[in-house]
Amino acid sequence: MIQFVETKAREMGLTELLALSTQAFTYFQSKGGFVEGNPDDLPPARREKYEQSGRKSKVLVKRLK
């Protein structure tokens, strides 16, 4: 599924993917090539929702080449 999203993102001209996870972050890191980011990596509107949720999800980032 990650490969499908990467392909679509590249077709759209995007340069990075962001994911939020409370439990599957090791999967995204080991299998998907994501690295741990921080809330500042999120777009402002999404960061606001992130902060309001209180879930403390990890932010994961993958730069697309």
C-alpha cells in the first residue's frame, strides 16, 4: 500500500509523504523507509489538529526522490 501511495504522490508532483502513527511507526520506518519527524513537519492546519487531539502520535516523513 505504501508503494501505491508513493507512486500516486510522485504522479501528483509531491516531494514528501507524511504519516502519523501511535503503534505502527516501526513498520513505517523499517518497511516504508520513513524517518521520525516532528510536529513542525506537518502543514499548519494539520499540526493544529494534531495538537488538539492529544494522541501524541509520532510524525513520520519520507522524502520522495
